[in-house]
Amino acid sequence: MNKDQSQLPKVAFSILLALSLRERHGYEIIKQVEEDSNGKIKLGPGALYTSIKQLHGRGLILEVAHKDDTRRRYYKLSGAGRKVLDEELLYYENAVALARKRQALNHINPHVQGA
Amino acid sequence: MSKAPKPYRIYRALLYLYPKAHRKAYGEQMVQTLDDILADQHDISEKIMVWIRVVSELPLNVIEENINNLGEMSMGKLSKISSKQLTIGAGVVILVTAGVVLGMHLRKPDYTPTSLAKVEHAATLPKCLQTADNPNIPISAEDRAFIENNAAGSIIDVPAGTNVTAYFKTYDGTTATGSSVYSGKFGSYNFSAKKTADNSTNSYVGGWKITRLEACR
């Protein structure tokens, strides 16, 4: 992926981020995404599994069997998913650094100073 | 195995709006996730908000999945579906599904107590009555004592009429089976209770012995 270009929809990015620490089942993903977005992204089962299907189809996440919980399907980042997430994070990091340099964030947070 | 409660059956039915492949791959997990979400809500207003979220996301989600599934459809045919038609279709699906799901969710439970049992109906079915395969998980001594002294003790025979905090489906005169629902630390439980004192007044504390206790997840 070009580091100057974001390739993931916001929800997909949030799901990958939610899976960056450990494997999770559906509701755990929903809760983590909601927490990470300060409540701005509230997924229902439909939207969640549409995104999961797309991420799984692209090979960015893997299904994991959980011996203690056979009713729920767990998901974890694949190697490709980790790479894409890292690239996305780098893209956002660069974007924020650029914004700081241009003092474009000052109206959002007056304490942010140019680099 | 008992049938799932109506809201879940309706949700399962709504899943038929999705392409078969999607339903087959993710349908069970969607129901399980909905069950997990609802189990984590503590009152009826929170549960209703969940249903509203689920129902409101459904039309566009269904449309998106079906469009994705129409890979063989040419863009020329696809372009004949105007955005206005899509909006009208989505609106109709939202109204129908919202009405059906919320209407069913607010209905009283459809089980019938025996003539010897008297049950005060909850606004919704206790969660434990909603599934047939609640796993056994450890229960603290504190919770068990609370259930024995309060939940089962609140089961009443005719003609008692005090508040009931336990719910049961079957009662053969000595053994009651059902659920008791408490918010906060006590959570939700399925139980069987055996009558140990032969009285028929309002006071049953200590008159019942828990023979099976199973926490809901």
C-alpha cells in the first residue's frame, strides 16, 4: 500500500485495531470498537459481519477456534492484516505530523504546536 | 429443545433477507452476537435501543450484501435501480421490521403456568427462558444463598399473591423449574426448586430447596 493513501474504510480499520492486541469474538469487537471511537462507532451484528466478511475475504483476519467457547467464532489479525494496519497507522501518523507542521490542528486543540 | 423466543425467531427470519451464502457463513454468529449484546443490557430501554440499532442497520446492510452478491449482474442492469427506489425500499423494510420486532418484543410471554403455579409476568421473558443451552458456570455461595432464600422462596402457590421475583414454566406440585432474574451482581439464573415445607401461605422463605442452579451468561 502506498503510505500516502488510506485504503481501509473507517469501520474496517477500527476492527483491525480492535484485534491488534488479541483475538476477540463478535461482541468483544463491537465493544472495543465503540470504546476506541469514544462511542462514535456503534456496530450492530449486520454491519459487523459485513466488515468481517470483507476483511476475511482479503485475508486480513483469520478465524480462530476456541476450545472453551465453541458457540462463538473468534477472529485475529493475519500477518497481512498486521501489515495493513501498520501501514494505515503510519499513514495517519504522517497525516497528523503534517497537520501539526501546518498548524492545521490548532483550531481543534490550541495546545498543539507546530513541529 | 425448546423454541427460541419470538424476537430471536424474527431476527432469524430477517436473516433470510441476506444472500444464502452470507447467512450460512455468518447467520449463527449474528444471532449469537445479538444475544451477547442483549445479555449485557440491564433494562428494557437499553434492550429496545439495541433492537432499534439492529433494525435500522438492517435494510442498507441487506441491500449492500445483496448487491455484492449480484456479481454477475451487469452495471447496466444495476444502474436501472435508482437511488429513489433504493431509499423507498429501505424505508419499507425499516418500518416493517421495526414494527414486527418491537411489537413482538413487548408482548407478554407466551408460556402458560400450571394451575398450581402463579407467575407474575415480566415485561420480557427472563433471559434464561430464551435459550435452551445455557452453559453451567460456577455460582458463588453468596448468589446461591440469595436464590435459595429469596428467589425460590418467592414462588407462590394458589392462593398466595405476593410479588414474584422468580419465573417458572413447570410446576408439578413439588418441583418448580424456571428462571429468576436479578440485576447487578446476582445476574440471571435458571433453577429447579423442590418444595420442602407443606404450606400454602405467603411466606415461603426456607420452604424451598434449590436442586439445580444454572447461571446465564
